Amino acid sequence: MKRISSQLPGMDSSYNMRLREWEMSQETNKMGTQSRIKDLRDDPLAAARSTRYQSEIFRMERYGKNVSTAQGTMAVAEGNLMQAVDVLQRMRELAVQGATGTVDPAQMGYMGEEVDQLFRELVNIGNARAEDGSYLFSGTQPRTEPFRTTAGHVPGTGGDRITQVDYLGNNGTRLAEVSEGSTMGLNMPGHTVFWAEQQQVYSTTDASSYRVQADSRIRLDGTEIDLRAGDNVYAIIARINDADVALKAELDPVSSSLMLRTTQPHQVWAEDLAGGTVLQDLGILDKESPRPPQNFAKSARVFGGSVFDMAMHLRDALLEGNAEKVGGSGIRGIDDSLQSVTTALAEIGSKDSRLEGIAKRISSETAEVTGFDSEDRGLDLAESITRLRMLEFGHEAALAASARVMQKTLLDYLR
Amino acid sequence: MQSTFAGVELGKRGIIAHQQALQTAGHNVSNASVEGYSRQRVEMGATDPLYFPQLNRENTPGQIGQGVDVQRIARTKDELLEGRIVAEDNQQGYWEARDKYILMLEQVYNEPGDSSVRNLMDKFWDSWQELSVRPSEIAARKAVLQRGQALAEGIQDRFSRLKGIRDSVEGDIQGTVKQVSDLVSGIAGLNEQISKSQALGDMPNDLLDRRDNLIGQLSSLVDITVSSRDPDEMVVASGGVRLVQGRLFEAPAMVVDPDNEGYSRVVWTDSGKDARFRGGKLAALLELRDIDARGEIQDLDMMTVNFTDMVNEIHRGGYDLSGANGRDFFVEYPFINNISGNYDRSGDGEYDSTYVFRITGANALTAKDQVGLRGSLTLPSAGGDVQVEYFPTDTVEDLMSRINLSGSEVTARLNSEGRLSLKGSPASDPRNPDFVIRGLSDSGQFLVGYAGILRKSGPDGAYTWEKADATRDLRENGVGFSVAPLSHPSGWIVVNPKLSADPGAVAAASGSSGISDGIGDGGAALAIAQLRTRPVMLGQASGFDAFFAAQTADIGLRGEEAAKSLDTAKLVMKDLKDLRESFSGVNIDEEMTNMITFQRGYAAIARFVNTFDEMLDTVINRMGV
């Protein structure tokens, strides 16, 4: 292209100046937002990665909050359980004293009174509340007081004493997601923490010829177990034993009836689901009152008591003045209770250390991902300013050049 | 013997010719800054000399020159270059329009930033996490409702912005079609004038320039080819149709298309057939409206309908503070009154179709189980049906991913209870409704007894949407289905007003058989929160993270392509236009130089006339007086 028309230099410089102006405007804009990506087209793949990073950072902040909440809740429970341990240890001391046989009945009576007071304190701990007014040990019924006391008459004393403590909460666990895909239970239901002995439920109904009528489901300790039509009692026992529950089912050889036994101290939570009646037909559950835990059949024999039962047993033995009982089943009961409560404390402790580990990991991951996001999205200010200066410099040079080129034409020289 | 005044005639001819040349130079200079003007050159040639070999030839040595004539005033134009420019111009028009609107679509996203739909959704999930940790609180429920409303509004806002873009493109299309019409009739008019002028032997240069200008404008709007093979009839053609033929023309027009939500189709006025363009601004606008913007809206709808369906499914099974369950969290206005999904498609007052979005089987399946069955599924897709075969050793997971990758407009997943959930996806043919399952059939037992959806295998037990109450053909017990949204779900999504009025009705607890697990249980809330990270199958994406990332990358890459292609097209055009300018543009210095030449020539001939005049004077006044 050898021939240059008069318009060409103007068109050219105009084109190039517009281009440069646009580049300068883009650069200034990016500096204003501190982001390398002003429009998605600037770096589509980095923008796509950035969306993932940002969401991940947001999620990890939430997990961090959940971890703190979990640690806080468990700290409160821990405090209460440590108090309970103190109370039980004092009770044990008294029991040991009372069992020596060198104490006279009147003194045993006073010890019994002290145990009674300690026992009431224990009930209060069981009914402890968190800072927002919800009960700590009632499972997933935070507005229901977990332990209800019933007063009655204790032989050997005057006046009313507490004779029964019933658990009114449920066996639910409140779960919180503490890291991606993994949850942790925040609470401990009272019927596992405050339970001292293995519970055993002996039905008295002969089950040798029993057959399940229709497909049904039972729920033991929150785990659902399917039963098929035509299952006999051995099949039912096999299914229960295969399931992931801390229960063992057996057939009582004497009465050919079903027997349920816990393998870790807690109160058995048994239900028939969806209109089925298998456990009721087998004599385990009462047909009239289907809601656990007060739903065992009246004909069934239930053994195994809670921490409160043990405390009441000790108190009654002391008030009676029965040193043998005190030294035997009394101390044993308190020991079992201590075992349960300290087990619960150990569980809290291990959960807490797991949460510590998770919290550390979350904070280091958050830092890493923030770093990645910043690499993708963040603007290198020094580089950007340099680029802008170069563009400005080029722009000035171009302006000066165009001015010069368009100065003189032949017309200026023709007379 | 020559005539006495032959010399004067010669002079006169010369003067007139040089005058015309000067005038042309002046014309060039005046039009130097006119866009598209090509400089005119006077082509002078020697007049026919005396004497030709003829009978009345004088017997004197010849041939005697008779001076100069202007033979032609021609435009300096390279026709081949013009053809190249016309052919390439539609590329720039196409990418310019595309670049502008894709940028608008990119900006709708608000990514990567804090006010995008993704961010609102993250905050929404976060509020469910909070509720799962404090399930008996009213405050946490209020937060969930607030964030849910903010998300619904964010989605609606994005929908209306996308719709707004689609509407602007429609307006642009109408304007462009009108422009094309005007240009086409203008060119035809000019053709008539030019051919009249050319019939008289003239070169109507300025008319030709103006016609070239109109053709240039037209070439950026639609892809055209120009053919001047027949000198009487210039033909401008596009996509096999002749837009202009001589003074006849065919213009495009707009016709409302009810299948495309009331947007218009471009047709040819005379034949009524659809106009198809492959380049130029009009083609870009049509693609933007019907492929890009519509695709964005479909993606948003698909995410909305799936996400609300999943949240609602879990929320319905969750229990609130009063122990009640069964409420949806998100609802769509207007409500669909017919719970079986019946719909009157033909508009004749009778239900004739069933619009069902999701069908859930009755049986709980395990993903890693082998199906142990043989058969072939028939699923609807854009161009008819697709067959998906399955074999006894396939696992349920394998079969579901085969369904999802088969190109059918049905996606499969296992829901939270492990039941097979088939969902309709957006339809690529605008005549089919989005998010409707149009048919299901199985030659074996997978959908029948295994998953528990159909009653029988084979065509007898097939489910089809083309009749009312088609849901009665599904299995009786345990099959669940949800009705398809009637119009764009993302435009009409709101939080269930019953929940907004009574925050305690927000379900957080799980339960079974109508009994809640307790107000302190946050199982349902946790399940909803975990939807964010689970592989939930949104179209082809396997989870929300993948979906958002894919969307962002997709529009970003399209934008990048548009920007780069536009830069390339602009450079190509610039080079061509510079070449044209170099060839046909006016150089003032050159014209000035030419003017000097012609001026001197003029002066010289005037001088000659003068001399001849003196000679004649001698003959006339001084001979024989």
C-alpha cells in the first residue's frame, strides 16, 4: 500500500488512540476494584475457580462457628457432669463410712439425710439448663424437664421423700455439621448419662410359636429394624443382634420368652413403628402406653436402674440402718453410677479434642483457600501501575506524532 | 483540406476538456472527507483523427490529430477489493452485536462477587446450618425466612434482567429488520436510477458511490453476496434468496411466533418462508435471543426448579415447632390449581396433557447394588426418543449416569430416602414445554418392579404426557410426583407465605410416621443445609459448586471468544478499508498537483487559441484588403 490518501493518517491514529484509551480505562477500572477480573471474559476459568473458592471459604467459616458452638455446649455439660461426679464421690464416702458397721443407727440416719440432700442436688444437675433456658440432658426436647420426681413414703422415716425419678426426655441427638459431610452430636440424653446399671427386660410371654404377621418395623435405641412376615422369634433375635445397637436379644430358656439386655448401661428405648405390634405381642411393650421409655409391658420384668435409683437405694439403706445393704449394693450402685458419669465425661473430652483438631484444620484450610482465591482474582498493583504508565506514555507519543503529521499540506506552499 | 476554424475547434475541445478535468479535481477535493467517496479521474483521449480510410478522404498526408476529448469520468475503485469487504463486513457486524450483548449477560451474574445468586444461596444454606444447631429457636427460623426471601428475590431479579436483555434484543431485531428493509428498497431505487443513467452512456459515479455505501451498511447487517454479472441487473443475495434484483426487491418482515413466547420470527414478505442468515448483526441478534439468552434463562429455571423441589421435598418431611409437617418452603405464583398436573395445551377447554416435573419411585434402592435385570428404557429427547439399555451387571449408579449422559431430557438421581427420582429438564425445542417428563417406558422390569414407577413393561405400561390424568398410569402405592411449573419458575418463586406469617412453621426436626423427633432435633434443617455440598444432579452438573462454576466459565468463555473474534474482525476490516482508502481515497496534495497540471494545460491551450486567432486575424483582416 504505497499510496496514502489524506484521510488515512487521521483514520489510523484515531483507531489506535481509541484502542489505547480503552485499554487505559480497563486498567484504571481494575485498579479501582483491586480485582484482576473485571468482566468474566477477562479470565473465565479463574473466575469459575474463584466462585468455588469463595463458597468454600464461606462454608468453612460456618463450620468454624459450628465448632465453637459445639465446644461451648459441651463445656457447659462437662461442668455439670463434673459437679455430679463430686456429688457421687461424697455419697460414696458416706456409704463407705456407713458400711463399716461401727456407726450407730442414729448416725446412719443423719448420713441418710445427707445422702438425700445430695440426691436432690443430683436431680437438679440432671435438670440443668443452658444459658438460653433449654434443658441440657433431655435429648431433643429442650423445653421438657428431663427428670420428673414422684414423692412417696419411705419405710423407716417420716414425711415424704422422692421415691421415683422418671425420664421424660427423648433419645434424640442434635447434630451439627462440623466439617464437610461429618456431623457431631451436641447433646447427651439423660437416659444414657445418668444410667448406672445394664437394663434387662424379661418378657413373660411364650414366644416359641410366634410368627410375625406382616412386614413391620421396630425401633430400638433409635435404629430401625425391619421384620418380615413369617419371621419367628429366632429370626427376630438374629435381626436385633445384627443391628448396630448396644442391645442383645436372647430367648429365655425357661419361659421361651424374649429377653433384651443392654451391653452398655443405658435405658432401653423400644418402639413399634407404623402400626406394627410385634414387641407388644411378644410381651415387651405395653399395648396401652406406646411412648418410650415408660412403655414396658406390665407383665414384663425390668431390671437395672438409673443413677437416681442407686442414690435412692443408698439413702433408703442408710435411713433403714442396714449396714450390709449399704456396704453391698449401696456402694456398688454408686460405683456403677460414677462409672457411667465418668464415661460420659471421657466422651465429652474426646469429642472436645477432636473439635480442637478440626478447628485448627479449618483455620489453616481457610488461609490456604483465601490465598488461592487471591492469586486468581487479586490484582498485582505494581504490575498494573506499570502497565498504565506505559500506556499513558504511548498515548502521549501518539498524540504528539499525529499533530506533527497533520501539519502541512501542499496548499500551504502554493501561492 | 481542413476547415479554417479547425484549430479553434481543437482549442475549444481542449479548453472544455481541461475545464472538466479541473472541475473533477475540484469535486474530488470538496468530497475528500466524505465517507466512502472514491476519487474520480477524468480519462482524456485523443479525438478521432482525420482522415479515416473513407471515400470522402482528402488527399493529404494524415492522420491529422483533432485534439482531446474527455472519454470517461471514472471512479477509481477496485471491484475485487469491494467484494472482499462486503464478504468480510458481516463478520464484524456479527461479533459486534454478539460482544455487546454477551457482556450484558456476563454482568447479570455479578460474579465473582458478593451479590450474586450463588452468594445469596450460600447465605441461605448458612441460615439452615444455624437452625440445625439451634432448632428450637424462633430467631433462627426468622433468619431462614429472611435469607430465603432474599434468595427468591435475587433469583427473580436475575430472571427479570435476563428477560429484559431478551426483550432488548427483540427490539434491536425489529429495528434491524426495518433497517434492512429500508436499505434493500433504497438499493433497488438506486439501481433503477443508475440503469437509466447508464443506458444513456453516462457513468453515474456519485449514485454508484451512494449505492456502494448502502451495500456496505447492508453487509454488516446480513451476510450478502453482490453479483454484477448482468450489467443491467445488479443482484444482492443472501442465504439463497435474492434481496435485490435490479429494481425489484424482497424485504424481510417480522411475524409473531407463539411457540417462542411471543417473540418474532423473521420471514420474507413475499414468500412467507423463514429467513435464515449466517452472518451479520441480524444473525447474531437472533442467536443471542433464541440460543444464548434463552439458554441462560433455561439454566436459571432449571436450577430454581430443582433446588426448590429438593428443599420442598425435605421440608415437607420435616416437623416444625408444633409438630406438624407437610408444608412446602418455596411456592410458585401463580399456583397450579390442578394437583394431577393436567393442562389444556391446545386451548380448546379440555385437559389434554399432563405436566409432571418429577416422578419418584416407590422402592428404596441402593446405589451400589447390581440391578440384575435386562432391558431398555425409552426416554424423550429433543429429536424424538432415545433408548438406554441396561444389563444385569450394571449397578444402579451406572444406570443413572447412563440416563443422565444419554442426551435425553430426563435426569435421574436417588433422593434422600434412596428412591429413584426422575426429573424433566429444559427442552431444546421451543415447542416442547420445559421441565416436563414427556414419556417413560421400559422393556424390562427396572422402572416397573425394581424402582416401582410403572405398572407394566413394554409400550402398554408406558407413561406419556399427551393425555390428561396420565399419573393414573403409574403404580398405585408409593409413587410420588410433583407438578411442573407453569411458566418460568425463576420469575415466580417466593417463600411460602404461610411460613412468613408463622415462623414457627418452618420445619427443622426430622421424624417418622407423623411424629416429630422433638423440637430440639435439627435433622431436617441439617439435611437441607447439606444439599449444598451433596452430588445432587443439576442438569449435567453434579452439585451446586459444579453448576455455578460451569455457568461462570461458560459465559466467560463465550465473552472471551466474542471479544477476541471482534478484535480480529475489526483488524481484518481495518486492513481492507485502509487498502480501499489507499486506492480510492482523495489525496489533497495529489489533487492540487493535478490542478496545477490542468491549469497549465488550460493556459497553454488558451495560448494556442490565441495564436491561432492571430493567424486567422491575418487571413481575415490582412489578406487582400
